Amino acid sequence: MICSRLRPSVPHLLSWRLLGTAASRTVAVKQPDLLSATLAFEDPSAFRVKSWGELLRALGVFRLCSFPVLVNNCGKLMSIARTLLGRRGFSMLLRPTVYAQFVAGENESEIAQSMEKMSLLGLRPMLAVPIEEDLGESTGEKRYEDNMEAMLECVRISHNNTWSKDPMMQLKITALISPELCVKLTTLIAKQPYDLNLLLRAMDGETVNFPGLDKSEVVHFHCGLQRLNKIAEASVNKVRVLVDAEYTYMNPALSLVTMAMMKKFNKDGVWIWNTYQCYLKESRSLLLEALSLSKNEGFCLGVKLVRGAYMDKERKLAEKEGRVDPVHQCWEDTNDSYNGSLDVMLEEISQKPDHFRIIVATHNEESVRRAAKRMEELGIDSDGGSVCFGQLLGMCDHVSLTLAKEGYTVYKSVPYGSVDDTLPYLVRRAQENRTVLQGIRKERDLLRKELYRRLSLRRRS
């Protein structure tokens, strides 16, 4: 079957848009009865598990993150600090602060220590090797092979542990296939979509000629597909691999590759997952297309549902190129998109919980509560595995800990590596998620209440 990732037929596209519009209308108005009353996320006691040092560190980091000028220029500021302090001095500054807040550690021992503590709180880790590339950053085949080895090591660490059942990990395809090739593939499949079976044959080592690519690009694509195949083979029946979405100018190629992996490895379970960015206007149609494809091709579909992290760059690029802005015009439209897509997936899961799975990856309390309420209405088990929740390590702990306390399956996205390796990741996450970082006032207030409670107890004693 041909994967019509970019150019669905007009009737299908029309039906998807009609469905999307109807679904959006059902969530456009906040209705208290649709939200779970048991998940208020107002209790500061969620932070009683944190040490004094962790409380103070979180308050300090979140306070810094509330200043737009610091977040917007954090890359430059860190570069200056590293020049002035030297590599060792800069590491000594960053390690106990920003790094410790958002990164699990550098080696397996440090990671295990962080993960064991997380496990005691009822949370599960979703390990992430902080490797990604954008246009102009490609560094050659050797680098991609090294990245593959790092991801295979991530599979091993995730599987060989005592601190998590049903482990997950994150993967970025641009760490294994060049962004330039992904952009070219996106252009090609817009004109003539590739057959998924073409990619499957290449994954199995067969020499395949991909239309529109020159000889060197065909060789690189073959190598990239076989790298992905090795990671998938190592993870099936051990670790669930969640493939991240990236920029719109390469996402169609990333989804094409991910769907091919799903067709090959998701026959009997959801081991390979794809990510859908609901701040994009096309997200609902893409999700519905993936659902249709999975049913027609007979593979299981795993969905990581996010709002998205590249909004500013997408808008600036669209304006520069004279294209229509691909991002929803307002926060409310993005919320409607997210909640509508969530409803679609939960309906499917209620019918076939072994065939479809979703991770509700969001810091938005309303979406979390809505998901919990809808799960209850549809009879979906809170700990059955078909629906889980996800937040970033070091953020939104009041949501994560409350969910875990109520019996839901909760994952924290956990990057790991050295200060040097994770610094680009931290800078990008800070800049791409600055609207989230500036919106953490509630978490900061709850942390402050817990700090005052402890100080009050100390004074009384």
C-alpha cells in the first residue's frame, strides 16, 4: 500500500477536517463535568518527598526560567560563562543547578540512582539520549554509527534495570539519518509517496533504489534504515521506542520511516510509537490517517500526543518562505486540537486496548484531568498500559506525583549524558518550551508553600 503521508485524497481530507471540526467543537467550551474532580493538583504535599536541597534548587531554577530575557539568550549566556570559567568551572556551576534539575546523570550508576528514587515515587523513566541534528549540522556516517551505538546502549540500560516495568525510550531519527535527506524525502513523497514495503526491504538489507535520490543519498538512506532496524530489533519485547517529531520541513519523511518500522515491528504489540504535534493545524488529519493506515496494514499504533515545541521557528520560517503559518493561531485552538485528538485515541483504545496505545505527554492540567475522566467513562483501566501520562524530568512534579498517587501510569522524560553532551539539549528545550517555563508559577507557588511549611515546623520544634 502507498503511504499517502502528505497528499491524501480530497474526499478523505474533507472527511478528516469535518471530523476534526466536530471534535474541536466538543471541547471548545470548558465543561467542569468533563474533568476529573479527584485530580485538582493543588496539594503542596506532593513535594514532601523532596529534600531541602531539591526544593531550593527547583525554586531557584524555576525563578531563573521565569525571566524571558534569560531564557531567550541562555545559549549565548552559557557560552560566555563557559569561556570565562573554563570547561571544569562551567561544569561545577551547571551540574548542581540546571543540569541536576533536568538531567538524570552522566553514567549508568548516576542514572540508576536517579531512577531508583523515581521508582519509589511510583514514576517510570523514559530515557532519552540527547542527540539530534538540524540542517547544516550533519557530521558524517561515523557520527551516525556512534549515535546508533548510544541508542543501543539506551535500550540495554532501559531493559536491564530493577526500577521500571514496561520501559520506554525516546529516539530522534535525525540522529541516524541526515536532516538534509529527510527534507529531500519530504519533497519527493509530496509528489509521489513511497510504498512502505520499499523501506521494509531496505531495512532487511535488500538493495533498493529510491526514486528521486542520487547514488550517495540512496547509500546513506540504506545505512540509516538499517541502523533504525537494529535499534528496533534490539527493543522489541523489551523497550517501547517513542520516535520524536521535529520540524514540519522534515516530519513527513520521519513519519514515513516510523510507519514502516511500525508495519514491521508492531504486528503483535505497540513497540514503535510516533509523535503528533497538536499545535500544528494538520495534526488531526495526520493522526486520523495514521489510524486508517494501521487498520489497513494490520499493525498496532502507538501515539505520543504533544502540543509541540518548535512554534516560533516554524512561524518565522513560514513567513520567510511566504507559506501559510502551519501553527494554530491561538492557545485555545491548540488546546482544542489536543483534546480532540485525545478523544479520538481514547475512543479507539476503548475498543481495542491491545491494538492502540497513547502517552498523554502534556503539562496542561485540564488535558490531564479530561483524559482521566474520559478513561473512567470509557472503562479504560488507569494502570492497564494502553493509556499513560508523561512529563519532563524536573518539571510539573505536582501533576506527575498526583497522578501516580491516584494509580495512573506516569513516565518522566529523562535525558542523560555529560554536561557537554546535554548542554545543546537543555538550551533547545529551554528556548522551545519557554511558554511552559514561564507558566510554572503554580508549581513554584506549591514548592514555596512546602518550604514555608517545613520552616514553620522547624521554628515550632
